[in-house]
Amino acid sequence: MGFKEEETPLDAQNPNQGGALARIRELESQLNELRSRRDITALNKEEFEILATETAMTLIRTAQQREVKAKAAAERLLSDSKRAAESAIESAESKAKTLLSQAESRGRRLIEAAEGDVEELMKGARDKAEELLNTKRREAIALTNAAKKEADNLISQAKGDVDAFKQWLDETVADAERLYRAQIHSLEAASQAIEQSRTRLDGAWEKLARLGRVIESAIDADGKPKVSKGSEATPATASSKPKTQKRSTARKK
């Protein structure tokens, strides 16, 4: 029959049930012997049903026994696992406590060492900071003094430059005033000379005009000098006219 094929998954699931499997195989061998003694095909329906029922009851009892044994084995395995887990947990807890205490002690030592290092570093940093502060303070004082000296020098130099500029400006203003007065005087003299030259030019033009009229009156249409009875008196008359014109011109001016 197919009993071995049905039991194979159970064997794979419960490898520790060697005794139960051996018992089942023994029962199967006995059943096979019984079957071999009689021809199943020769049995009638009732005999075949009786044989099948006996076989099923045998398999059920065997399965129940296997289940009971499997439960007992599982309980034992579970109790063993619990005990192993409890022991592992206890050992782990003890190890963890030991490690924790060691870590705490080591951490305390590291913290103490770190605090000492920090104190030393803080002390060194304070000393360096004070030294640097003093150095920078001295440098600042020296720079301040140098800046004051330079500022005083610049102020004195600026005062000297301002005084020199004021003096130069006063001299420039005085020179400008003298030059202005000289230019005004020159302009006045030039204007007087222009008026005198204008007066002389006006007199010269009047003389030239009278001379031109005299010449025109003394020459005829042919360009020859005129001869008249009163020619002797003409020059005197001509000479008297310019004097009169000069006097009138002087009066106009």
C-alpha cells in the first residue's frame, strides 16, 4: 500500500522520531505478511471491507501514537529550548552586566583623563590668550603713539603749508591789485592818446579837404591853373580861411 509515501513528510518534519518510524515499519511488514497469506482478489466485499477497516484502524492507532510521541518530543524540545534560552539569557545578562561595569569603569577613567586634558588645555589656552592679549595691547599702544606723532607732524606741516599759502595768497592779491591799477592807468593813458590821435586825424582831414578845395578852385576844366586879376589876393584869402576853420574846429572840440 501507499503508507510509506504518506509517512515520508512526517519523517522529514520529525527526524527525532526514529523509534516511532521503526514501529510503523514493523506493523507494515506484519500487515504485508498477512496480506501475502491470502489473496485479496479472492475476498468478497465484506471480507475486503473488514480487511480495509482493520488496516485503517491500525494506521490510525499508529498515527495517534506518533502524534503523542511527537507532542512529548516537542514538549521536551521546547522545555530544553526554554532552559537553553534562559541559560543563554542569564549568561548574556551576566556578560552584559560585566561588560557594562567594565565600560562604566573605563568610561570613568576616560572621562577623568579627558577632564584632566581639558583642564590642561584650558589653562594653556588661557595663558596663551593672556600672552597674546598683552602682546597685542603693547602693539596697539605703540601704534597709537606712532599715529599720534605722525598726526602731530602732519598737523604742524599742514599749519606751515596753510601759513605759506596765506602769505602766497596775500602776495598774489597784492600783485593782482598793483597789476589792476597799472592796467587801469594804462587804459586811461591809451584812451587819452586815442582821443588826441583822433583830434589830430580830424584836423589833418580838414586840412586835406581845404587844400583839395583850393586846388580844385585854382585849376580849370583843362587841368591848367586859373589866372585872374585878383590872383595876388587869393592866397591871402585862402590862408585866412583855414585859420577860421581851425578856430571853428577847436570850438567844436
